[in-house]
Amino acid sequence: MGWSIEQAADELGVDPANWSRWEGGRPNLYRRHRKLIASICDANQVEFESQGSN
């Protein structure tokens, strides 16, 4: 999407440090955050591959 960490965190309503951790592979996401991220990605036609069976 081309967003900075700050922009993505602001869009999701989380601290930029949390977003940075998620990007770094430490995905301790609440269900509501996963749903919001999926919604934002869908709205921006972003496709990504699942890395697990979650």
C-alpha cells in the first residue's frame, strides 16, 4: 500500500511500535485488529499469502 508505519498504525488505531512488531514477525494481534487489517487490505485491493493455518 505504500504506507509508513505511522500511517498504517494510525489507520488501525494502534501504537506505531505495535505495527512495527507485527511487521517484524511478532504477530500478537487481537481478532479485531486482524479483521481491521483484512478490511483495509480488501479496500485497497492488497493481496497477501497466508503464513499458517490461522
